[in-house]
Amino acid sequence: MTDLVSHPVPAAAVERDERDERTVRLGDIGIARENLRFNEPPDDDIPTLAATLKAAGQLQRLTVRPGRGRKEQPWMALDGRRRRLALGLLLDAGEIDADYPVTVCVETDPARQAAAVLLTNTAVPVHVADIIAAIGRMLKSKLTVPVIARALGYAEIDIKRLAALAGLPAAALVALKAGRMTLKQARLLARLPDKAEQAELAEAALDGHGFQDWRITERLDEGRVTSRDRRCALVDADSYGEAGGRTEADLFGELAPVLLDPEILTDLWMRRARAIAAVFEAEGIAVHVTAGPEPDLPDDLEALGYVYGGQLPTDDMARYRAEREAFNARADAVRQALAEACDSEAVDAAVVAMIRARVQADQTGCGGRVVTTMVMWPAAGTGVDVRCYTPEEPEIEDAGSIDSDPSDRTSVPPVYVAPEAPAPEPDTDGVNHALHGVRTEVATRGLIRALADDPGAALTALIARLFTVLVLRTHVARSESALAILATGFHPVDGRVIETLDGEVRQRLDDRRAAWQASGETVIAWVHALPHGEKMGLLAELTAISLDVRETRTTLIRRSARTEAAELAALCGADITLHWTPDAPFLQAHSKGLLLGMLESMGAEDERARSLKKTELVDWVAEQAASRSWAPAGLSWAGPLPDEEPVTTEEDVGADVSTHDDDGIGAFTVTPAGEAALGPAAA
């Protein structure tokens, strides 16, 4: 049916305001002999086309030329033969008469007449909202989806999608045609089951208040579990279906399938996880498996995690790092096994090996204390994630108590005692406090001048002091050091070490600490003996670890610190994506609106993401960011470019009124102007 079928207008086509459009009598329209299908007999679908014309009316204009001579009608159709035949069928049946009004475009230029014949259709496409309304009228006229699909020559799924949009309130279609709502937003609105809420949102968009996508996505998210759920890493679609789990696919093919039986998904994941947990329970570890809130654990358990440098003896720290690397390698092996859809036994074996590596690393990190409890929950990448616990160490009352048994005491690594350089004893005989103060003051001023005249020695002194304060964490008080320089390492109480960022710097400094201890020298002597390149590298590491541009509140913006950070970032060409992209712990603190804004910023916007639950969306954003080596602009200290766009806020995302839209679904094409084409069809 060409009334509902059109093609995008060619570049050479006549603009809308230059076309001669008029309404003429049906009886004055014939079919031009130059029409490419002039001699073809009417096809079997002409009656169905006539029925759709009667139900929906005429949407697409016929392209005609003036008649020539007495043997032709006043207007001859160059494009629209099937529509003219269908209207003739209605005329013969008495449904309409010869005066039935038909809208046509008149072409008088020979070149345009040839284009109308050869290009199938040069008429301006109708708006997609008109097509949706026409489908609605057809359905109200008792035409079924298969009949409409056969008349138009398209798949039934495409007609079902338009039929779903035809059920929207009238205000929604008006807003769609007026450009106040995009086709993507209309599809989102159609998913809402509440007609009253549909009308409310459509009226708000029509009145120019924007379209509140967030209200719909939040409503759809309530209680919805999709195939992106973290439990699905261990439970594939086949296992879920075989267990009786039902899946609902999105009509528009944009959102992830919804799992209608989440209790079956949970049961399957719990069975699989408990089988893995049984391996460790047989070894005496208490394992709590949960797919929901974390269980309540005894108060005397201590959670194990990342170990900072210097908390362990050198050999234990080296062993801990090696075991952390082994754990990371086995986690990668699990991800690969899940990605390649290996059999369940192979995946479970890889997961067990990963957990063993985690337990071993955590036990080494806590000084050899035994892991007695684990909590296991779903994870997107590795199927399961675990946290290890060990009993808190009892306080040792008195090392000299006669009741204490040396064999029961926890072994404590020997404390390294740093050597000291010889120093002159103060001459205090017959000297009161005031005089001693004067003498030491003058001596200090003399050393100040000497250091100022020797940059090399001053550099040694500075590095040694920073190393003592930031790495050895000793002699911090002014009275215990010749240099009054104070520095603080970056250690937020509620923060976490990111291994590829500050974790790498901390590891380098731990290696420096080990090298200093092995030298048997004082800090100043050891630093002074370092080659210049090593000395400057150590200075860079110490300076870097003392950086702190953290702001704990949005009302406590540290302008000066930000200015310095921007200068430093420019000096060293800082680019956080060289070593890290947003991961799940970082993204979890963001709202869904901000996460969706991140996808848009990185060019990975996907309608399916709006239907994801928070945990699923976090995993999706992390995956997309990693594949694009992307990080939010807010993590860069570079200043804004002169023509930079304003930063998208959560409120902007929630009130999205963007005029950009995709090309629709299936065979339906939507132009930037909102005009629609259903694809090729016989004219």
C-alpha cells in the first residue's frame, strides 16, 4: 500500500514548498502509459489495499502529470498505480463515488515526470506519527495485524510495534509530530502499563516541559530482573529455560530480555555456588552463600583485604604480591571460561582455583592468620565474588605475665632498627636553657646557609626527610628531626587503593624501603649514594604520594588546590585512561541517571541500558568504558576547552528532550525531520 509506504526524498527532489499539491476528483485520475507497471494486471492484494485505504484514508499523495489530448484523463498517475486501482475497486463497490477527493502532486517538468516514474516515488514522506495513527484506524476497522502486514508487504513484527505505539494517548502522537518527543521516547512511553500516567507524561512533553525518561525507567526497573543480572554469569539461558524459567522479550528489540521467574534464577545460582562452597566447607571454612543482602556475621570476625606496603616483613610482602598476581591471573581465566561458554565442570574448577588463590593471598596479607569464614555472592565477570574473614587477634595483656605461654603468642616479625650516624654530644656544662637556645639557633642558621649553597646536599636532605615521613612513617614530630618539613601521604579513611594507579606507586616505595633496609645505611647516606636518576625517581614518587586534592563536600571546593592540580596535570600530560578505566566500585556510587549520562558521553548510548537494574548498569558501563579506554572528564584535572559543552548533570539526563533519535525499528525509517518511510513496495 503506497499510502503508507514512501522512500526518503532524493537530493535532487523538489523541496516541499516548490511542489504543486492539490486535491482532485477520483474520476479525473487515470494511469499514465509511461508508468512502469502500466500493463501489469492487478495483483491479489489490491482488495486488501482497498480495505486499508477505506480504514485509514489517504496518507501518501499520488504523483501525476496533466493529461494529453482527449484520450487521457485530466490527471495521469505516474506513481500510485496500485492506489488508483484500489480506489477504483472501492468506486465499483459503491463505497465511494467519482467525486471522492484525492490529494496529488502535479509534475509539469519533463525531467521531474521522468524522475517520478524511474525513482518509484518522489513525494514527500509522511510523518511517522501519521503512520502510527493510520495503523490505529486500521485496527479499529477490524483489520488484523496479518492482513495489514500483507497489504503493506512487511513482517508482522513491524506492524505489531506500530500497533503498540498506536495505543498511546492522542497527546503523545501530537507531541511526536511536533518534535516534543522522540520516537525512542514514544517507545519507552508505550511500555508503561498505566494509561493515566502515559497521558500525564505525554501532556507534559507537549506543553514543553520535557520528557521525564527517568520516571519510566524507574517504574520499569521495579522488581524487574533481566538477562544482564549478575547471577546469569553462572546460569545460562538454556539452564534457566530447562528449569521452567520464563523469559519475556522486548517488543521493540531494544531492552534486555526480562526473566519472569527470578526465584528460579536464584535457585539455580545458589545450587551452583553451594557446590563450589562445599569444596571449601570440606576444608573447614564456613561459607555463607547469598544472592541478596550479606548475612550477619559474628562481631569477632575481621574482614581481610588489600595490604598496604610496610605492614608486612619484606619477604612476606613479596610473597603477598606474587599471590595477588596469581589471583588476578586465575580471575582472568574464569572470565575467559565464561566468555567461551565452557562446560560447567571446567568453569567450576576455574572458580575454585580463583577462590583458593584469594584465600592464600589474604592469609599471607594478614600475617599467616587462618581464614575461617567466607561470604560468596554473584559477580558479573567471574560468576562469584568472595570476601574472607579471620578471627580478630586477642589483645596481649602483658608480655611478662607468668601465666602467658610463649607457644600461644602470635609471632611478631622483628622490628627493623635503623642505624644512626655519629653526632656530637651537646656541651651543656654551665649553660642555661636560654644560652643553649641561642647557640643552637645560630648553628641552625649556619647550616641553613650551607645547605642553600649546596643544591645537591639540599636535594638529598629533602628526599631523605620525605622518605622518612611518607614511607617509614617515623620521626614525624618536629623535635625528632633536623628538618621541620612535614608531609602526609594520601590515605583516606574510607578510600581504597587502586592497584594500577596509586597502588603501583606504593609498591615502588615498598621496594625502595626494602632496598634501604638491605643497605644497612642511614636514610641520608642511602639517598645520597643513589644515582641521580634513581634519586629523582624517588623524589617523584614521594611527591606524588603526598598529593591530596580530595574534596569531601560539594560546598568545600579547594580552588587553589584545583589550580595547582591543573598545572601539574598539564606538566606531566596526565591521562588516567592509560592505566585505569571506571570499575564497579567506582561506578556503584553514581546514580542511574549519571551512569546513563556516562554512556552518552562515551558514545555508547543504548536504549537497552535504561531498563537495566543498578548493578547490571554498573557492569555494563564498566565494560563499555574499558572497551573504549574512556574515563569521565571530571577525573581529569585539565581545564575546560574554550568551546566545551556544559557538563551533563543528573537533572539534564532525567529531563532529556533531545531531538536526536535512532532510525526506528525493523523496516521503518525515520528521517531527522520525523518523516517516515516503511521501505520498498509496489507502486
